[in-house]
Amino acid sequence: MKTYVLDSFAMIAFFEDEPGADRVAEILSAIGRKRARGFMSVINWGEIYYNTIREAGMEEAEKVMKQFNKHSIQLVDADQDLTYRAAKLKATYPVAYADCFAAALSSKLKATVVTGDPEFEKLSREVTICWIT
């Protein structure tokens, strides 16, 4: 069974109907039908929340989080092991720390990262990437 780690970039594209939203919808559908498994670091989940607050306000952010909860994405806490893996990636690659959590979780689970964030190109030797655009 295919295993995905969804980056906040992908989910924001989905919620805001941006380019790549259709590809994310396909993956979410496969996860919902139990033909794939979906995970997200709680750090990346927090990115969705704060970005939505900044762009559209608290009320919209709460709506987005309710929509998020309708999908079968398993949130993974940032425990010591995941943080250790993310910190090692951050020390090695010039990418955002939150992106390192998605990559670290992907590596840990042997999963494919779903993103459209060009910053992940720098991590392409570390993880498998499903580009949404």
C-alpha cells in the first residue's frame, strides 16, 4: 500500500483550490478509500493553521481545520526521534525547518512526500517526492 506524507504546501493548495489541488484530491480520495495511507507531522499541520489565520483570519482557519479533520490523515507528534531527524536535515540542507519535519517523517515511514514546494528539490536525494504541479 502506498504511504504518503502530506506537506502543508499540498494541503493549502487543496483547500485554496490552487494549482495541484486536483492531484491532492486524488491522493486524499485514495487515502479515504484505504488504498493508501496518509500522514502529516503536527508541525506541518500547524503551518496550515497559522498560514490560514494570516491570510484569511481565525474563523476561516477554524473552518479549514474542520475540513482537514474529515480526511483520514494521521497526525504524527514531533517526538524526540522525529525532531532529531529533522534537525539533522536542517543542519545539512538550506530549507525551512518545518519542511524538514515532513521530510524526516517521510524518511522514517519510507513514504512519499506530497508537495509542490520547490524547496523540497534540495531534499530530493533524501526522500521520494510526489510533485503536485
